[in-house]
Amino acid sequence: MKAKMGRKIPRAAVPALVIILLLGALPVFAQAPPVTPPAPGVEYVLGPQDVLDIAVFGEADLTRTVTVRPDGKISFPLVGEILVTGMTAPQVAEKLTAALKVYLKNPRVTITVSQARPDAVRLFVYLVGQVQNPGAYELRTGWTVMEAIAQAGGLTPKAALRKASLIRRATNQTQPLDLDRIMLKGDQSANVALQPGDVILVPEFLNRVLVWGAVRNPGPYDLNEGARVLDALIAAGGPDVKATVESVGIIRQTADGKREVAATVNLNKIFKSGDESQNILLQHADIVYVPQSNRVTWQDVLSYLSGFSLIRALFGF
């Protein structure tokens, strides 16, 4: 099945769909890099052996690390013993703040769990496919798709940004994720909040080309397999009014890593006489360049593109 043609990836994009046969097996084969210190998941409830980092803003003498005792309490200067078992870290911070108001003016307390107890229930999300470090990651309070991908080291250059999906195992539902909107355009309305067990799938693009020069919307596009020059130009909005349509270049990387003009296309022959021999089949990582003037030499164009950092970001070379 072919993907929808003309999926635009913005110029700042940075980068094979892993088929999951048994989602229940994910904790076995998708091991996360060790998290130091471990961060408990959503609404983590404290218990004996949890290690807490407590900081009081502006009071260095009160900043310390404490361990929850077997009786569920901690000891803290000025305040004494506090029962914390069964509470969350923010709740303990509020309780400690209230107790310190007797001694300090406007105390500000922050508490983080630097080490979870061995028997703590740890909740995970899973990232599969074109992320730098696929695996299982312990869910943290307030995590969204963006935070999870960042924790996995970001996307690879081969990520199909608009073809990702979120599998919500709790409801057995799958929803599309537009990582173009989330990661590159900063559209928070598309940045889904995560739940325990969620799986983020980021597939590999199939056919990405760069359309550049005198077109209405220059940039990289993920196209159908079998896409041709006209498909790429249509995806980019077509040539603009300054385009020299008689000499559109197809720039391709050779086996030795260099780029060359593989062919030049006269669009007028396609439009006016239906010459389909001009509508060349494209390959992954081709650059379709539409010049503004026939006075520009292709050597100048190749020299210009050789220093174009976007190409490495898009194609990985």
C-alpha cells in the first residue's frame, strides 16, 4: 500500500517501521538505558526506603537528602519527624512548607525522589522505530510525546514525521501523531499527554526528496514510491513565476558520495506536448532544483548545495 503523496517536512527537519507482533512482550525486548537517578511515574506514592532530595530555596543548611524510614517517617531540621508514607512528593513539599513557616519567611520547598524503593511500581512508555534510542522509558509526571522522544535522544534523520502513531494499550486504540507539528512547529495542541503503557511508533520514510530553487514551497517531501518529477513539483506548489522551467535539474548522489546532475528536464515538453520521457522517476535523496535563470551553471548549483547542512540533516549524508 502506498502512502499519501506530498507530505511536507519543514526545512529544520532532523530526522523501517518496526512491526510489533506482541505488544505484551515490549518490556522484555525494549530495555531502556539506565535512568540515573530513577524517576517514579505519575502520582508516585512514597514509602519506606524511598530516597528524597529536599531543597529549601535560599537555605543551604536545610538542603539535604533523606531516606524514608521503616516507620514511614523522615526527620528534618526545625520540624522534626514527618509521616510521608502514602503521600506524593508534592504533598510532602506542601506539608513541609507549612511547618517551616513558623521559622522562615515564605519558605519554598522542592522535593524530588532521587531513588525509588526496590518494590516500587514503575510505569513505562515505549518508543519504537526511528528514534535514536528505542526502548522502554519510565513514565514521569506530566510527560507528553515531546518529552518522551527527547528522553529517547530525539528522532533519526529517517523519521517519517507525519506518519507516526500512538498505541494506547489501556484502551487498545491507535491514534495518528503528527511529529512535524509537535517537534518542529511547536504545536502543543498535537502534543498528546502520555499514559502508562503507551507505545509511540515512528516509521521510516519511504522516499524523501528535496525540492529547491524557484518553487512556491521549497523543502523536503516524503513522496510515494514511484514518484516522478511532476509529483515532487506538485507537492512543492509548482514552479514560481521566476522559474526557468526549460532546465529543471535532478541532482543525485553517486556511489562515491559525490553529487551530480543526473538529468535536466524541460517541463514545457511535458506540459505542451505530453512528453513523458521528461517526467523522470525519482530516487530517495534526489534533489529537484528549479533555477531562476538559465545563466546559472550547474557547477555553481552543485557547489552551493555541497555546503548545505540541511541535506545531511534530511538524508544522513
